[in-house]
Amino acid sequence: MSQSFHKTERLKSKIIFDELIASGSSVKKHPFILVWKKLNVDQSYPIKIAFSVSKKRFPLAVDRNEMKRKIREAYRLKKSDIYANLSNNYAVLLIYTTKEENQKRSSQQ
């Protein structure tokens, strides 16, 4: 399996996103909240995923975007392990919830 992160793997559908928020299952493990919902639609990838970083905890867009890049890269490198354990299609939202990284940039200003 390739380690790329294709555009078709990203969760972009507002309908699926709203369903995920409204009725998805979730688990919290610091510093993340993982929300998922099983999809009944066949798709080319077993996971449609979105990443979120709180604007409240990271007021600067530069910091939010940097954190999302780091999370996407970690997912991209480990997705073959994740895919190996899946038998169904899922929509997934990964929310970063801590404020630790924000302290560095805020103290420099």
C-alpha cells in the first residue's frame, strides 16, 4: 500500500460530516478525540478522514495549520497499519485538543 494521502481519502462531504458530529461514536485519549461512524457506501479507501484543531486553543491560523500538517503526516505514515485492521468503511474525525504547542509561539510574541 502506498503511503500517500490522496484527495479522495479526505472527508469533505458536509452531509457525512454533519452525521458524524450528530451521531458518531467517540473516544477521548489525550490529546485527541476520535469520532467515527460506519459508512454503508462502497468507496475506494476504507477511511474518509478529517482533521481538526481548535481555534480557541490555537488562535493563530499558522499554528493550527502546522499542527494539522503534523497530524496528517503521522496518519499518512501509519495508515497501512490502520487499514490492515479494518473490514468496513468509516468516516473519521480526529480532533486535537491540547494547548501545549501554542505556548511556544505565544511566548515569543
